[in-house]
Amino acid sequence: MNSPLTSVTLFHVGPVPITLPVVVTWAIMALLVGGGHLLTRRLSLVPSRTQAAFELIVDTVDGQIRDTMRVEPGPYRAFIGTLFAFIFVANWSSLVPGVEPPTAHLETDAALALLVFVAVIWFGIRAVGIRGYLATFAFPSPIMIPLNFLESLTRTFSLLVRLFGNVMSGVFVIGIVLSLAGLLVPIPLMALDLLTGAVQAYIFAILAMVFIAGVVSEGRPEPSPSPAANPRTLP
Amino acid sequence: MNWLALASIVSAAMAVSFGAIGPALGEGRAVAAAMDAIARQPESASTISRTLFVGLAMIETMAIYCLVIALLLLFANPLLKLTP
């Protein structure tokens, strides 16, 4: 059985080995970008049926951002929506025969987690300035600076391991059951895997929102801090 | 098979089996509490289930960490390269 930590090299472009996850990632990117371009080419005020369906998706993303971050979704919609769409499509790409989800490999997840790490800094600096962003590290008291600094690294790592572990374990378990039992037996597991994939995409997007909201709302003086909206309670 | 490989296999199995106990108990408690809250306040079911999902993912991560450790031991064990 192949190790889940290595990936198969398909072909070489010059000296660079191209693996299966890279090809699948580029295919998903082409699908999303091409689909988005085709759909938004002819937008109208009175939406067609397709446009209305996709407006519903955008509206749902907006609603989630508004509920979770308690800010206007404008600046965050593109990043969060793209994260969700990419991970969702990547997790469900196992429906295509012969394709392994790229999120089942450590490298893709590392790239996604790194994106969130950079986005927290970027959105934080944009919302509250560099001083405000640095001040969030000393949020409850300056004693917490090392802990908060460590937290910003470990939560990125846990974001990476969570997505990798969930998707990879699904693929791995299906491989084991397939080699033990036979052709049609792993189908219920695959259905469960689709559910896990959708939930993990949702959770990844939610956690990215929570991390960004932690910086954006902490740097700003809040008139009435409500305990329900405090994102610091998450590890 | 040397004793280091044997110990890796046994400890991988132990990591997954014992590492799954805690998250399982925690998830059970979390779901029970969420059910309780939804039964009391059905109108806030959507907020509760969203928080529940995120919380479950957090708890589940602990078991996933154990799984990753086990897979590291089985497939990418750095100690096995030390011994000839």
C-alpha cells in the first residue's frame, strides 16, 4: 500500500517533477476560474435562473461571514468564498474515477493554511494598521504576548493537520476496505467521506473567518463586548 | 524485523486506539449538550448547530493528530533510518 505522505510523480517538466495532486489542483483551478468567468460574463439586474442560483451561494457566504465575523462581508467575500469553493470541489473530486483529492496530501493543505496565516496578517493590517495588528498580540495583557505568538503558529499548523487528516483518512480507509472486502463494499464509506469533505470545507472557511475576525475586532475599540461574539475562546 | 519496527507498529496502534477515547467522550458530551440546548430553544438551532460543527471539528482534531502520528510511525518513521 502506498504511503499517504508521498505522492506519485506523473511526468517531468524540465527538472520539475509533476505529481498527481498538482495536476488535479490545476484542473480544479481551471474549472473554478473558467466557471466563474463564464457565469459572470453576462450579469443582469433581473437574474436568469443560473445567475439566481449562484447569487444564492454568494448570499449564503455573505450571511455566514456576517454571522461569524460580525462585519460587512465586502472585503472578505472573495477570500473566504474561494477557500470554501476550492476545498469543497477538491474534497469532492474523489467522485471522479482515478482522481485523488489534492487535499489528501500534505502540500496542498500546507499551502492553504499558509494562505490563511498570511491573510490574517494582511486583513489585520488593512483593518487596524500595523500598530493595531501588533497590539492584538498583547490583547488581554502583555503577559500573553509569547502565548499569542505561539498560538498564531500552532493554529495554522492545526488547520493544516485537521484538513489533511480528515480527507486523507477517508481516502486511506476506502483503500483499506477496498483491498480487504471488494468492489461495492466501500460505497457507504464514500458517502460518509463526501459528508466529511463538505463539513471540513465549511469548517476550514469558518476557522479562517474566526482567525481574521479575532484580529479585526480585537484591534478596534469595541463599545459593547458581547461574550458570544468573542472568537478568542477557540484554541 | 528489528525491535524498533515492532515497537513502532505497536505504538501506532496504541496511539490511535487510546487517542480516540478522549475525543469520543468529548464529542458525545458536546452533542448531548447541543441537543439539550436545541430542545430548550429550538429557535436558535441554526446557531447552535453551527457552533457545534466547529466545536466537533476542534475535538475531532485531537483524534486526527493521533492518526497522523500513527501514520508517521508506520510510513515515515525517522528512527528506522538511524539503525542499519
